[in-house]
Amino acid sequence: MFTAREVIGIAIQIEENGERFYRQAIEVANKAEMQDLLKWLADEEARHGKFFIDMKDSIVQKTGDDWAVQISEQLLQSMVKDRAFSLEEVRFAAIETDAQLIEVGLELERDSIQFYELLLSFIDDPETVVHVNEILKEEKRHMDFLKKRLSA
């Protein structure tokens, strides 16, 4: 079984992976405008990661972590098994265009959104719900920025 802290640890990893991707992507981006967008996205992911770190630190370990027990089978087996949430498969040397960078970024954002939507359905603390909803909204905004840049 997984604890709430372990599940939040996955959210932290997702944000760290996103930040790392965007920072590495800056190095291969072709245009200054694209580099600026990638830097902004990296900074956003770092801010989200800090929220989850603070959230994890504030969780009191208890033996009856009901929501974590419920989420462990559904979330961690279906989401984590099907999604890499890592950069192992991103080969930056093979990326030749900004459009390819954007496609990888979109996939990363999609994975994050799916994880947070599922996570949200198991959180009952109203303040945490508000914060996770805000992060979810920001992740969707990131997708919108990437989609607009892709179509430009």
C-alpha cells in the first residue's frame, strides 16, 4: 500500500520532471521567443513542485490513510504503469524543431493533468482542493500556451 506522502511524492516527481524537461529544452530551442516560453514553463513547474513539497511536509503520517489506500490501486497501477512521468524516453539529440519540443511538452502536461484530476477526486481537505485545482488550471493554461505556439 502507498501512503498519502508517497502519492504526493509522485506529484513532486512529475513537477520535477517537467521542470527538468523545460530547462533542457531551452538548450535545443531554436528561437529566443521559444526559449522564453520554456523558461517560464520551467519556473511554473518549480513553483508547483514547491507546493507539493510543502503539502507532503504538512501531512501527518497516520496508519489509516484511507484516500491513499483507495488511490493506490486505481491511480498508481493505472496511471504510473501507463505513463512514464520521466524523461528517460526523451532523446533531446533527436529533437530538431521547436514543434517537436512542444509535442513532448504537451504530452508531459497531459500526463500531469490526468494525474491531478484523479488525485483531486480523492482529496477531501477543502484548502488542498483549492490549491490542486489552481495547479490543474495552470497546467491546462500551459497546454494552451504550447498549443498556440505549435499553431503559430
